[in-house]
Amino acid sequence: MSAIAVGATCTYLWPELKALERAIDGGDETQRQWALQTDTQLRRRTVADVTAMRQCLAVFDATALAAAAQQAGTDMPRRALAEMRIAEALLLHIADAPQSDFARSDRVAGLCQLMAHGLGFKLPKTARDALHISDERPSLIRDDNAFALLKAQLAPDWRQDEAGSATFTVHPIDVQMFDPDETADDLSSKTRNERRLLTHPGALRRVRARLLALFAASVRYDCGGTGDWRAIAQRALAAAAQHGMSCDKVLLAMGIAARSGISARFAWRWSDEPVLLPGETLRPTIPVDVAQWIARVMIVAGNPDANLPCPSRLAALVRGDTPPTLQVGSDDWVRLTDGIDALGRRHWHMSFAQVCNAARGARRA
């Protein structure tokens, strides 16, 4: 197992493993006491503990073949090894989400295995058949509750980050689990090397691009989101400019629209879902804030066939670079978005006035 797998195993299983080791060395009476204590501990263990553990074990199963090949000495370029480590850490981060019951836990485990397959881990044929995986049709979202879990685990809380820090990002999807600055001198050389793999900038970008493409494809194929998200958002911006809407209102409208038209129930049905009576319609189950995040991710993803960059003003809105109360189409909005386009990532270190002045300088140049 890799360092990430060992770390997660220690979190959930290390106390039990050490107790078992002591019982084996201690003889019959010690083993009997261990059995009684283990039975008591299992009775005390909560559903949250068990669900998180079994979800992490599902990730270990999904990544076992790759980990075994690497452990056996298979040559692997450093970039590819970094991508594997980052994807593995990301999967365990998503899996480590306690659930309220085992049915939900099964769906989270399935989500992690589908993501593992989409990120390049080769699942055994039995697992692929059980999950109905087809390489011709990427799939990730089989249950609407998965959207809320992915937002909670992947959407960066960048407003709480320190601007300019190594982990500062405003992309709707963040796959960086560790800060490079935490690689301290007191760590062993092996640990520092593992940490550098997990913070490899190029590998982080490639893993995020693959996850973004997988998520967007699943929204299209599994959830009915086949429209041109950027074109719709551009029309929304034009309408917002005409009616003097603020940035947060535009994002709210996009979220409401996504909520009404997106659901995994278009392609997947679960046996525990309520049966609709004649004349009833499916009601949205995705929270509005989660639907806003879905819309932002889909606008960033764009059209896979066109492969064009997101227009600068739309990108500024989707990333959250524009203040929520700023009126779309106003002079301040135009100057700010032009300044962001001219400065790029440097605008994070500047004030509102400085960014707007940069736009004026760019026009004169």
C-alpha cells in the first residue's frame, strides 16, 4: 500500500491491529480478553465510524492493482506516479465522509469506485460489471446526494485562505490536499519525496482536468445536462446587464435553473425512492447552493467538442472574482473584469481600485 493508504488504514484499524498483536503474543487468556474487548468496542462503534471505514476500504480495493504494480517495482515516470498519488489522496478524502446509514454508504463507496475508474485506476472485471461501467460512456453521478458530497469535499473555501498562499485557488474544483510549505526539514527524505509528489503542480492540474471532464460528462449523460452551459450563461449575463442585476443574483438564477433541470434520476433509479403517483412530477432534490456549484463547474468545463477557453468576464463571475453585490454591466464591473483579464492571477494581491486602474492602463497600451 502507498503512504496515503497506510495513513488511512492507521486511522481506522491501527488500535485493533495492535490489540490483536498483543493478544497473539499473550496466550489463551489474553486472546479471550481481547475477544471480549473487541466485541464491546464493536458494539460501541457508531454508524458514522463504520460507514467511513468501509468507504475507505472500497477505495483501497479500487486502487489495489495500481498500488501492487508500483510496489512490485514497475517503472513509472515521476509525473505519472505523482498523478496516481494525488488521485489516491483525493479518493480517500471523498471516501472519509461518514454517512447516516449503510445504504447511503454503499452509494458513496460506488461513487468513489466510479471516480477511481474515471481517474485511470483499473478496476477488476467483477467490480466494473457490478457498477455497470462502460468506457464509451463516462459515468460518475448515480444519485443526487452525490452532488452535495462532492461540493463539500471539492469546492475550495478560498475566502478563508490567505491570498498568495500555496493552496489559494478559486477554481470550483480543488484537488490539492496538502500544502507544499508543510514539507519541513524535520521530515525524513522519503516523507518529503512523498509530499512533493502530492503537491506536484503539473500533476495537480492534470488530475483536476480529468476529474472536471469526468464530472461534466456525467452531468450530461447521467443527469440530463446536455445544454450549452456557457451560451446560456452568456445570455444570462446579457439579461443581467439590461436589468441591473448583481453578481450574486446571476449566480442564484443559474443555480435555480440547474436545480430544475439536473438530476441523476433521469438515468438511474433506486429501489428506496418514493413511487410517483399519477399526475405527480419529480421534485428537485439538489440544494440551491449545490446547484450553483454544479453550474459553475459546467461553465468552466465548457463544450468538450469546442475546447475553447471560458470568456474572461464570465470566468471572473464563475470563479467568484467579482464582489457579490457588484452590478453586472456597470462601469465598475466592466473596469474590474477588464483588469482581472489584464492581470491574471496577480489581481488576487491587489485592491479593487488597483485592478480597475490596470484595466485603464491596458486600454491605453
